[in-house]
Amino acid sequence: MGQWCAIVGRSKLEKDRVALGIAEALSARGIRVGGFVQLRAYDADGELEGWDLCRVRDGVRKPLARRSSDPDLCSYRFDDQGFAVAGAWSRGEPTEVVFIGGVGKLEAAERGHWPVLAELVNEERGPVVVACIRDTSLATVALKLPDPALALELPAEADAVREFTDAVAALTTA
């Protein structure tokens, strides 16, 4: 089984921005990072219009969900191709740490990003997986996976984020 870690927080706590900072710090140490996070997407008036995938290694963004009058979940319509893109970004290159952002209600129901998350965590010699999980979905998701090696609960002080980053880095050499 692979090692996995959780960044956990409420819906608006910017788990994915914290994850990008951790990925940048790991990359600066020479650790190969990959995967994706989900970032809010805003229209020209500054109104939230949905969510974009953001590839961790280079910041490329692709739409994942947009507000819709015919929603899949919580007033958003999800692009199935977006989930395929996220999976490809998670498996596409050799990495030591893979970030899986946006683990919430869909993944708790074994949809959305669940297949790639479960596959990577259950890989015998896979990368360390860092999952950004909404606090309300943590129990359901965690019960379906082996125990996480580490967890960072947000909000967190800068020292806690640094310690978490150091511990993730140590897992890549364990």
C-alpha cells in the first residue's frame, strides 16, 4: 500500500492554495511532484462561476465545474472530461508526491476523483499521495482507505505547515 496524507479543512479554507505552497516547497527540495488541485474560477465581475483543475507542476488550468440551472451537485455541472484530465495529470509522469485536490461529497460517494485517489493509495510502490479533503467528507473517505500517514488540519500556523511539508518529504525516502 502507498502512503497517503490529508490536508483537511472547511469548504472555504483554501486547502488547495496551501497544497500548492507545499508542492512548491517540496519541488524546491528536488522532490518530483504531480497531480492537481481545484481552484475557484471567477467571471469578469468577480463572481464565483465554478472550479478549475490546476496542474501542480506547472499551473495549467482546465475547467471542471460551472454553475448551472441543471446541476449535478450543489448548483454545479461537472465536466466528465475534467475528471479524466485530473486522472491523467495524476498518473502521467513519474512523481514522488501526487496531490489530489478537491476531495469532497462526490468522492465520498466513490465518484469524481475517487477512482484515481483509491488507485494511487492502493498502489504497492506508488507515490506519496496528498489529498485535500473537505472536513465534512473526511470520515467517509478515510473509512474506505488505509489510515493516513499524516494529517494537516486547517486553519494551521506556518510552523505546522512546515512540519507537515518536512514529514511528507521524509515519507519519500522511507
